[in-house]
Amino acid sequence: MGLGCKEVQQRTLAVDALIATIGDGRLDADALGTALGPWIFSSLLSAARLATPLETAASESPRHLRVISDALE
């Protein structure tokens, strides 16, 4: 899960990929929620570590904000 990496470069690439896949419609809220759910609800990755990358991606456009917000509901 690149969005939660400690390495800034890896995390940045993951955010860029998230922005691109939401932007071109390859990733929707259901798929993102399904992918994030197991990581968030396990001890493998804290929700706090995902906050900044998800905020960065969500700030890209209203579509990005909607997809990410819906995925986290």
C-alpha cells in the first residue's frame, strides 16, 4: 500500500497514481473503499498515516474529493 509508505518518494508516486486513476475513471469509490478497508481496520496501517496522502489527492478536483469521501464512508 504505497499511500502509507514511510518513504516520501514511494508515497508521492502512489498519490500520483491515485489522482490519475480517479481522474480518468479507472477507480471509483467502491473499489477504493474495498482496497483501503482491510488496511485501515488492521494493525498494518494506521488511518492517520493515510490522512495526508488522501487529503492531497482529494484536493485535486471535486471528483477526487467525492470519490475519496465516498470511499471512506
